Amino acid sequence: MVFLLVSIATGAGVLAGCATTSNTAPPASDTAPPADTANAQPVQAATGMAGMAGMAGPAPGAAAPDAPVATDTVAIQNFAYSPAVVTVKVGTTVTWTNRDQDPHTVTAMSDGPFHSAPMNTGDTYRYTFTKAGRFDYLCTVHPFMTATVVVTP
């Protein structure tokens, strides 16, 4: 495992061997394995790395996916609100713009104060937040799309 981590950090060795290594299994026999099976280990190491890809966290300097972002604009694209968590001050108007080809809404959960009509590509919706709090919202067309606006005094 130490070799794998060193290879990842240096970008050498393990990944370089993957392009030329076959994923075919060696023939079943009682004889010694063919000489090229020595290259099978890099393929397995690379396969193991694919499962570890998300464990490293965000790139240095990048915000975590749900970290609050101080902005007053939200893009709706790839069936998601971006950023997913926005922080604004009371009195700020937040603008959502649909960049997807499908219609979406911006609808506060729990009988919240805002609800847009379905927005087509390029449409925008604006809402001015007049009191502090946490406002979770979703797309009523695609309820798996959720996000939050945090309003501070």
C-alpha cells in the first residue's frame, strides 16, 4: 500500500503501466504464469485508486461542495443549484438563472416565502431576503435538486 501512495503522489510508476497492461486473466494451468502477468499489479492498483478518488477531498483552495459561498447569484445547471449553499445579508436580492435545457423552479421548503414559476432555459428568478434565517429550497419539477440560502443580519 505504501508503494501505491508514493506512486500516486509522484504521478509515476503505477499509472504509467496501465496504458499498456491487458485486463485479461492469465490462462489457468499448473505451470508458471506467463512473463507479462507481472504487469497485472498496476492494473489492480489503478482499479483500487478509482474507488479512492473521492476520499482525498476538494483540491487545495477549492470550497467544499456544501460550504457556504458569499454570492447573490445561483446558476441552475446539470440538474443542480450552484453554489448549493449561499450566504447573504438581510436585504440582498438573490438571482437564480436556469442554464439547463429543462425547466426548473426555485421553491422554498416548509411553506417558505418564495416560489418561482417554472423557468425555461435562460430565465431568471429574483427574491429579496428581508429577514435572517436558513432557507432550504428545491425544484418542484425535480425534487432531488435542493440547496440553501443562509441570510445573516
